[in-house]
Amino acid sequence: MRFDLYLESGPQHRKTWIYVPSLPGCSTVAPTSAEAIEAARSAIRERLDFLRRHGETIAEPEPIEPVVASHVIERKMLGFGQGTFPTDREPMTREELARQLRWAEWSRQELLEAARGQTLPLTDKPAVGGRSAAAILSHVAEAEWSYVGSTLGGLSGGGVLMAAIASSTEAPWAALAAERAALMARLHAIDAADLSRVVERGEGKPPRTVRRMLRRLLEHEWEHALELRSRLGS
């Protein structure tokens, strides 16, 4: 099965981030472009396994054929999703929306399971470096609130919700649930006009569309779910 890859690289192809927009939520990074393209196969398999775990019927993708559709060189802000892809401007159907909202629920479930399974206190940073689990959870909540609010509007009370998460670092579960409930309520209220709207921002900035918003939300949460999962048992 063919999967188009969109690459962003730093100087001289060192450290390359790959996005797979045909499989929303799937992205990966590696030290070089060649390594990132090879790692994309594993990232695709892992994302498909995630969907199968939650009951999706997935066609057999092997052999996986990664094809470089676009490669941006000298991107300075790797992994921040600043790029945009042709698919980002395509209108979404109600069926696609419902499916991706299910994926968002599943990825949140796996993020929280990985966080609850940490051996370190949530506020402790791992010895190998990186943010604490509590900081990661807060970061994910803040990012998704920003994605949805900047694209759809109609979100209020974010400051209170984020403060509740930040102040309950050792047991943030109720605060995270409240934040996600408010976010999902707005996402479930998306209407036909939202699904087809494209807001061009000019000056090289990515457009605001529901498809792009959900892609970034899924990519970002899955990235950090995998990060927390990689620490389990360490």
C-alpha cells in the first residue's frame, strides 16, 4: 500500500520529521532523511496497530510503499507542524469527522494509560532528559485547546481549565477530563460550513481548516502518547 510522505528537514537533511496525512496522527522523526523514511514504515505499522486495537477493520497494508511527496529543506521549527499539505484544504465529510473524533478519544485513552503507568512521580523528569509526565499532559491540553480555538473559535474558559491541570500535577485526571469534555463538545458541534471552510492567512502561514486542525491534534497527542509509553518499565 502506498503512503505519501511529507518531509521537513533541518540543515543538510539532518533531523527530518515526516508526516503521513493519509493516516491522520501518523508522524515520526529521525536524525537523517534516509533514516526518517525508513522509520516511516514502522510508524505507519504502529499507527495501524493502534486502530486495530480499538476495533477498526484495517486492510492489510503490506508491503508498505513510502513515497516522498514533498520535502522542505532548512525548516527551522521541526515538529511544530508549520507546514501544510494539499489534503489540508480538502473539505471533510461527516463520516470522516466522526471517525477522527473516535481516534482522538482512543489516543487520549492511551496517553492517560501511559501516564498512569509511569514509575516516576508525574512531576519528576526522567534521568535521560525531557519533560515530566505532568508537563507533557499539560502541554498536550494547551496545544489542542489552541488548535481548536484558533480554527473554530467558540471556546471559553481555557485559562481556568489549564490552571486546574497545572495545579493538580500529581493527580490531573479530573482536570484533564474536564478540559477534554469541553473540547470535544465544540468538536461535535462542527457544522457543514466548518467542514468546508478554508481560511487563508497569507505570508506563508498554514491555512485554518478542520482537516488540518484534526490532523495536528491527532499527530501531537499520538507523539506524546508514544513518548510516555517509551518510558514504561525504565
